[in-house]
Amino acid sequence: MKLPRLQHKDASATTGGSMTLLEHLAELRGRIVKAAVAVTIGAIAAYFLYGHILNFFTEPYCQVSGKSDCALYVTGPLEGFALRIKIAGYGGALLASPVILYQLWRFVTPGLNPREKRYAIPFVFSSLVLFLAGALVAYITFPHALHFLQSAGGSQLHPIYTPNSYLNLIFLLMIAFGVSFEFPVLLVALEIAGVVTPKKLSAFRRWAIVIIFTVVAVFIPSSDPFSMFAMAIPLVVFYEASILIGRMVTRKRARAEASAQ
């Protein structure tokens, strides 16, 4: 029985610009191996840069505590080493992200038509920039959130944080902000696909604002008002920007269709 041939116009294809299923899977394996090697190299680098990385993430705590010795306390002999391995893993994935995205791009691109390729690069680039911007906003906001959380318990409480409890919170907050900042990319993609229109988004504006603030208030990891407003307000701005971008795309498409007739 012959294996099905998948259309995949890649230089590695062996016959007529198409690849068999096994050839397709072999290419996927090669891309994954290259990405894994990049993550491993990045993790090794992050392992040796552990002190600088840890200082970067504990800086918000130092700002709030106002102490020169703003140490985190481990509660077991293996916790310090496990933390170093965890940071090395996260750091490796972050340092290797350009390679991972490139390998993903090289695997997916041959299967896209020219119109999809035209949109793919701006979407991938904007997604990466917005995710990093969201993580940066979370990092800048975190000292205010931490101060609120500490003061909420009263002056009788003196915080002593373990690395896992502290770093898990800041990591979750940065990931949550990064993912939420992908909101305009999703809206513009839906507009380009014709699922929604700028006119519908504009008419739904009031409800959208209410939903944004409600969802953010429920799902924000730190549950503090500073983080909530720091996330919700940009999302409202992104909503308006998506409407404007959708209108420009719609007009450009209408002109292209009119000139083609």
C-alpha cells in the first residue's frame, strides 16, 4: 500500500515538490531535534547565568522590602538545586525561542498559499513582540502588586518567601500578561478571516469592556487591583486598535477586489 503524498514544496522533498507521510514526519523530527538542541544550549547558558537571572526576578521584592538583604528562604536541601534547574529550563526555552519560531516557520511555510504567507510573518512577529511587552508590563507592575498583597495582611505579618512561592507568582503573572496581550492578534485574525467585522466589534464595544474587566478580575493570578488595571486597560486599547486595523484591512481588500474586476 502506497503512503499518501502531502503537498510540501520544500528543498528536502524528494519527488516533484511533494513529500510522503514518512518524509513529512522525518522533517518534523529534524525540526524538533534542532529546537531541542537550541533549548539545551540555552539551558546550559541560563544555568551559568543563574545568579543574574535570580537577581533580576528578585529585584521587585527588594524594591518593596527596602532591604539590602532581600533573601528568599529554602526549606529543604534539594530546593536550591531544583530551583536552579527550573530557571535553567525556563531560561533555555526563552533564549531558544527565536530558533524554535524559525523551525516552526520553516515547517509550516511550505504548506501556506501566497496570501497566507503574506500575513504569517507580521502575525508571528507581532505575537512575539506583544507577548514580551505583556511580560514586561507584568514585571514593572509586580512591585505594586506585591506591596498591596503584603500590606493587605496587616503590619503584624512579616513575609518570609520561599523561592517557589515567590517565583511561581511572578512567572504566572508574566505569562498571563504575555498571553492576554495576544488579544489584538486574535481579533485581527478573526477580522481577516471574516468571522467578525469592525462594525460588529464597534457595536459590541460597551459589552466588550465589561467582559474584559470581569475576566481579568477573575483570572488575574495575583488578584490585586494594580495588576487588574495594568492588564485590562491595555486590552481595551487593543480592542480599539483592532477595530482600526480591521477597517484598514477591509478597505484594502475592497480596493483590491474592485481593481480585479
